[in-house]
Amino acid sequence: MKFFNIKTPDKTLEKSLQHKIDFKTKPVGSLGKLEEIAKQIGVIQQSLNPILSAPTVVVFAGDHGIALDGVTPYPQEVTFQMVMNFLNEGAGINVFSKQNGLTVKVVDAGVNHDFGAIENLFNHKVNKGTRSFLKEQAMTLKELDECIEKGSAIVNELYNDGCNCIAFGEMGIGNTSSASMLMHYFTGISLADCIGRGTGLDDNGLNKKINILQAAAEYHSNITGWEKIMQAFSGYEIAIMTGAMLQAAENKMVILLDGFIASTAYLAAYKLHPEINNYTIACHLSDEKGHRLLLDYLQLSPVLNLGMRLGEGTGAVVAFPIIKAAVSFLNQMASFESAGISNKE
């Protein structure tokens, strides 16, 4: 598998950044979370005047074999239908990205559909959906390696085009089931606490989903190790996101973390390289059951809590104006000295 060279940023500049923040025309600490974000981005970019250039959200789509086993009320074809909706700029991620100045890129990571050549759809299909992990491994080791390589290549292309701030979205019917299994196996948190309602299951549907995933856990009871866990349960879109996130951290880009699915892809990256936390802003707390426990495990504090659980990268993009505000005050707000205002003694 591809090796990533992710280093903890040099923290030498932290003291100068904190001084700059503290001597803006405001009481110390009065901008709260914005001050934390401003300092973090300054450290990532090793600059007292950081910039967010060509902010982009990449939406990865893939199908899941487990979706055919009754874990979701939606048919699998909704995945490719939503991809078309993204391309036609009709989805939530399109609306919020347009509003907040982000470019949307859509990637076919493994949708069970033949799209042909469609403008603005980036074809990185590994296969037409994973296998059902109720009965076998979701993917082969070769497919997992391919996912990591493709995720890396996608991010490098964006980086070379000037992007230094990236959000990750996803679409895949059944992917909350895949994410729940990954969370359980990587964290040791009880499976029941990792499973939520996904696309809106009622109580009967949720109980059925829990029973199916518990059966899958029994089938895979003896697996250990990063690669085996990913092979067993990951979706193609999740695995490609993992490679993409690792590459973004190696490139010292600002990573905008979305909700539950994206956070399980991130969890896989974190298990390999915990240093990735230095480059990451958890943008929101999803309403999906396991997300709060997952963020606590990752030691990340979300910017927003709006009860959202749409996916697609929408939570990250909705939070983006706050990220911009942190950079703007750091760069543009006057200091006591420049404004000629008396500071406290």
C-alpha cells in the first residue's frame, strides 16, 4: 500500500500567531472558536497571514452490497440518481457550495451504473459496488490499494491546481452500515452505539439493521489489522476518501471534515497517521447516532451542531463561512497599536 509522509506541523509560529490574535482590537479570547481555527490554519500554512485558495468539496459515490440485504429503505439505484443530481447542480451540496464559494467535484468511486462519458464526472470506478459483508469481504486487497492510490492522485491534482482547503463528501446507499462496522472494529465501541437510522429508518427498520450488522460482526469475528478491517467493511467511496485525506495531510492542506461517513473514512486515516489531526477541522456534529462518540474518540471538537445528517459534504460546506471568518479576522482586523486604541494595562 502507498506510504504517506505526514508530519506534525512546526509549532514554532504558534506563539507569534497567538500574540497577533491577542492584540487584535478585542478582549483576549472573545472570538472563541474562531481564534482556535485561525491559529490552527496559520500553523498548517506556517504563515501569520494564511489564505484559503481554491476551496473544493469532492463528493465520492459508491454502492454497497450490504444495501441489498435490507439495511436501508432506499433502492440501490438512488446512488446513481443522486450522482446525476449532483452533476445537474440540484443537490444540497451544490446549493451550499455555490452560496459559499466552493467548487464541487463528483467522483464515481464504485457506483453500480454505467455512466459513460459525462462532463464533470470523474471516473475512478474500482468496481460496480462492493460485495455484501454479511457473506464475504466487501473488497479485495488489490481493490483497497487501488482506492488509496486513486484518492491520493485526485487530491494531488487539486493541490497542483492551487487548492489548499478541501472538504470530502459522499453518496452511497447503505454506507452508514459500512461506516458503523468500521467504527466498531477500529474503536472497540459497542456495535449498537455505532448504528443509527441512516436514511431515516423507523424503529422496526433500525432493529432489522442492527440484527443484520450483528450477524455480519459474528461472521467476521476474528478479523484484526487495518487492511483486513477495511477489506471486510469499507465502501469504495470510503476507502478512496481515506487515501485522499491522507494525501491532503501530506500536502499540508486544510481538511474540512463532514459527518458520520466522512468521519469513518477519516478514522481509518487516523489509525494509520494520528498526525492528521493537526490538519483537520471537524465542521459539524451529525445527527447520526455514532458521530459524537466518534469525534470524541478522534479528540475533535465540531464547529456546528445543526442536527444535520444529509452527508454529501454539506456540513463542511455550511461551516465554511465560519472558517473564512477566522482567517479574515486574523488578516484584516486592526491591532490595538495600528488602530491607536489603548489596550488594558
